[in-house]
Amino acid sequence: MRTPIMAGNWKMNCDNEQARELAAAIAQNAGDMQDCGVILCPPATALTMVQAAIEGTNIGLAAQNMFWEEKGAYTGELSGPMLRSCGCKYVIIGHSERRGRFGSVADDFTAELQKIFGDSDASVNRKIKAALSYGLTPIVCGGELLAERRAGQTDSVVKGQVQAAIAGLSAEQISPIICAYEPVWAIGTGEVCDAGEANRVIGLIRETLAEAVGSAIAEQIRILYGGSVKPDNVRGLMEAPEIDGGLVGGASLKADAFCELIAVAAQVGE
Ligand code: PGA
């Protein structure tokens, strides 16, 4: 039995005061949650503030990205040890927005955004290795673009992303990783993936992991769904047997909505 996880990815939202308020409200409501893991992923500027607000609760702290080097002349980047010193236990790696693949920003600037954010399969792999070496649990993201889905490439894209992400890692290194299937067309668009289809693709991710680590370990790995998870669609998603929780953007910015998602995941997971 896999304990579900609800991770709130705040993206580039919340100044420090807003972050403190949001984290405190979630901690008050869900701080002692046992049946669902709760992870908050604030912007880097608010990590310390949020850590103070969740101190002593069961809620975990995650960063939204990291660089693989330990320290040095990498202006604007953050290392694993820095994130650890802010209280992080987790780090999101390879979110589609960091790969420059956006569901909701369909403008002429997309190619430029890909260069600016620029995570690739290779950099995702290096970041995962670095995160693990610094004692951070990676939340590894992947998912297909709408054009890839329309072209019938969903399975090959997702499988390829998973294989590239875990390349060169031992079964022991892979076993604590958390994965997230996030179809890019469903992120921030309000268009959720059908629970049956999300369940199918997550099953494929588990099979791909099993090819590398064997099915006993793959059965233990938590694989989340992300993309427009909301209180009105969360139950169907959480009831799907392969889906072990959610990586939530928009709905994680409201304490009431996010706590409702946590409550449903905990209830369904029982
Ligand atoms: P969304 O974002 O819930 O706003 O669609 C999900 C994510 O990008 O993690």
C-alpha cells in the first residue's frame, strides 16, 4: 500500500508574507495528517519562511528546482546544500515549465522560454543524481505536449523521459524517488486529463521503472498526477489505482482548496 502525497507547487507566486499565511493555514488544517503526505513547494525566496511555519508538523518542504553543482560561479542558481540548509527534504526536478514546455503560454515567445529555462533530459538526469547525493528526494516530472498526444506519441515521449531521468542510477537510488505525470496540455489550463487515461500512462511509467529496478521496487514508488487538479475532480483521480496523489499548482494557492484535496487523497488512500 502506497501512502498518497499531495504536493502544492506554488510556482512564482507568494511574497514572504503571503507564503507565511498560506503555509500557516495549511499547517493548522493538515499539519498532523498521517494518511497523506503533504509537501509544500514555495518559491525559493520563501523557503525559510515556510519552513518556520511548518516546523514540528508532518508537512515536508520542497524547492522547485536546483542546480547540480555544490557551489561556485553560477549566478542565480541554488545548490542542494543550500536547499537543505533552508529545510528542504524534496526538490521538484524537470517540471515541464523548467523544460520550457508550457501548456498555457502558447505565444511566439515559447522557443525563447525553452532557452531561458532550458532543462533537458540530460540536465534532469544530472539534477536527480545531485539531489540524491545531497539527501534530497527528487519529485521527477514528465508529460507530453498536446501536439505529441495528437500525434500518438504520448507513450514514447513519457517512457523516454523516464528512461532518460533514471539513466545510470542504481535500484537503491531510484527507490525513494517520487514521480509525477503531468500532461503539459493539462497544466494551468483547467483541462484535466481523464482519470482512466492518467491511470494508464502512470501504469506505463511504473512498467518503465520496473524494467530498471524490478517490479517489487516499482510497486513502492509514488507516482503523482498533475494538471488542473481541483476539489471537483480530485476524487476520481485519487480512486484510480495507479495514481498515488497529486502535484497541484493553482488549487494549492488557496488553503481551503488544497486542504480539501489532502482530505480526499487521505480518505481514498485508506
Ligand atoms: P496546475 O499546475 O494544477 O495549476 O495545473 C500543476 C503543476 O504544474 O504542477
